Amino acid sequence: MRFKSGSDIKEVNKMARLANISLTTDSQYVDLTGTGKLMIKVSGDNSVRLAFDQYSLDNGPYFTLDIGTTYIFDEPYPFIGQNCFMRSDTGTSEVQVLVTGGGIQ
């Protein structure tokens, strides 16, 4: 995964990647690709917008990730080969992202 500078990224047992991302109302590119499940947890004060291009974050269509909700995308999930951008709906938000490695090889 690639995240804007300042994001906290950690590897978990070399089979998963974990990131804590601070969002503002500025768009931020996120690479959500991987070989396993994708889990996104939204916390903070505001909902988060997710779109496939920066223009859509402000003008639609975008998907709203609600505060206090965890989203789980089972493999194969829909973000493979897709650009993804996120931003806070208003103010600031925090997002935790976990991408699993797809199982034991």
C-alpha cells in the first residue's frame, strides 16, 4: 500500500499490512490492492468519502464510509487495479486499513 507522507504503516507477520491514516478535506491517493481481505475502520469526528478519482470526491459519485463502522471486503475485493482516493467529509477523520496476505502459501 502507498499512503501520503505521515501515515503510520506497519507490516504484521509479513502476511498483512496495517495503516493508520489521518484525513482532512484534501484528497489523498490510497493503494488498497492486495491478495487477501481488505478491512477499513473509520473513526474520528467525520465520515469519509471514497472514490475512484479526485473529481468525484467533491462532485460525486463517491461512497461514504460512516464514522464508527468497519468495512470488510472479502477476496477478491473490488479495488484491484483501481485508483482510490479518500478524504474526510468535513474537518478531519482517522482511517485504519488492514490488508491481509491472502492466506498461508
